[in-house]
Amino acid sequence: MVPNKIGQTACKICPVRFYCPWQDEDPVPCDPKAICPAGSWKPKEECSGLYKRNKETEECELSSIVYAVIGVVLAVIVAGIGFVIVRRYRRDNEQRQRLLERQHPVYTGW
């Protein structure tokens, strides 16, 4: 937070893309590679891994690739469950159909 005038009782928040290391000094511009959201007292490092930088808020957020991967994984799981259900249904129907087609018992034993 940065005071507007000496002796002031309320402070204003340090703006986006600036950081304010001392309350009695003006905001310092942030390095283009660093992240400085509103209210920063020191610059943050660049987003890493699966995070990307939000240009408006200067915060690190999950990349859209993460959401796409989660969607694909869920689709594969749902498709697999559907495949298993359909396969069991068809197998059960085939067994019932074979039992209904026989007119007399078939002995396969002794």
C-alpha cells in the first residue's frame, strides 16, 4: 500500500505492474518478465510449469492445456465404462438367446 500524502491515515493499493517495497516511496515499475499484481510489495517470479500469466490481473493461472487434458482423460474413462457395459449386455443377451433356441436338453456328460 502506498500513502498519497505524508501524515495520511489511509493508503491506496499499489497498482498492477508495479511493486511498492516501502510505504513512503512511489511505486517501482515491475520488470516485464516478473509478475506484479495489485498490492505487490516485491515482484514474483515468472509462472512455471503448467501455469500461465493472466495479462489483466498479473496472476498465475492454470493453462488451458491442463483443462484439455482433464477433459480427454474423462472422455476416455466414460468411453471405457460404456464399452464394458455394452459388452456385458450383449454377452448376457447371447447367453439368454442360446438357452431359448434349444428345444430339448443337450447332454454332454457320461
